[in-house]
Amino acid sequence: MHDTLLIKTINRDQAGFRNVFFQIGDMDTHISELMDLLNKPDSPYAGRCLFRYNGIRLKLEVDEIPTVLALLVNKGVPVYGVYEPYF
């Protein structure tokens, strides 16, 4: 049996933090780099990041998504998808 992933449509007009998942390619290779980048004490995302086996989940506002995506891509981290799953 396969698990089904339900994905929400991100509504830009709705304020507040969301659980946004960034699917990362070859997470094992990039885990230490991601921890240094997103979870160091002076990072604006410290304490809002959950590391998974295939990516990271961040509590973000909608306007922060392009900034985080650009940060990851500029560091050479392969991002395969960005979405807000139902939990």
C-alpha cells in the first residue's frame, strides 16, 4: 500500500505561518550544509526547521518562501519541490 500525500494550495492572502516542505535531492550529502545554513543561532530560521530524510520543513510566512528557495539554490542544494502538505 502506498501513502498518499495531500498538498494544500498556498493562498497568499491568508496571513500567518505555514509548514512549508522543501524536497531536497540527496539529503544525506547536504544535511550538514543545511544545518549550518538554516539552524545556526544567527539564522532567521533557527528553531523553525525540521529535518526529514528527504527534505526540510520550515515554519514560514508565504512571502519568505522565495527567499529561502533562492538561499538554497545559491548554495547549490538541489530542490525538487516546494509545497505545504496537510498534516
